[in-house]
Amino acid sequence: MATTTGSGFRTRNCRWIEVRGAADARGRINFIEAGAGLPFQPRRLFWLHHIAPGQWRGRHGHRESELVLVALHGGCRVHLDDGREKEAVPLDDPGRALFIGTWVWHELTDFTDGAAILVMASTLYDEEEYLRDYEAFRQEAATRP
């Protein structure tokens, strides 16, 4: 089971999730089990890979979707913004997942060569629930408790 660690974030609705695993002479294995430690039942899985140098992913927020990100290979920097606080964290440890809740603007940058990032989403894809304009996001996020 994945266990949730203390927030350690200034950005609301974000936290690290420690990913269970094991190691022996052959290497390491990590796993996340649906319904056991995740804050939602995943409805969609996708992965980012072969990101061209200098490019970014994300750059939006969600009204309904919650996300969990895991760096399967290499890593990147994740910029988080809840409309009040901003911070950037490294995502580069396959034994630690990043939970991003609703109403958090997120952008992934600085991908290492060969990076592969797994994303688990709480909802199916629906363009209507994406907030792709930063000022509109800030205005809507400001009305959230």
C-alpha cells in the first residue's frame, strides 16, 4: 500500500505519497495498488516520454481531476500554484509519487534525457474541466476555500 506523507508543501492540495517497494540483489520493484493508499480510484493512466529538450507539459489546472505523478525513469521539475502560493519540486524518485489535487495549476519542465513520467488521473479525459488560461484559473481558484 502507498502511504501518504506529511504535506511539506506551501501549495494547498499537494503532497508526497511514499510508494511501497522491495529490493534484493536483482534490483528494486515499486507498486501502487488501486484502492490501497491512493486518494482516488484511477480512471485514466497516461505517461509522458520523449519530451524534446526545453519543452514543457501541463501548464493547466483541473476543476475535478486529481492526479498522482511518478517518475519511472529520469525526472523533471513540477511547478505548483494554488492561486496563492507557488513552488517547484523535483520529481525524480520512483519510490515517491506526487499527488496534485483539484485547483492546482501545474507545469512540468526540465525533463532529463530519457525521462518517463506516469500520471494516474481520477477522471476520464474531459476538456471542459481543464483550466488552460492562467488568469481564469486564478480568478476561479480565488473563490475556493
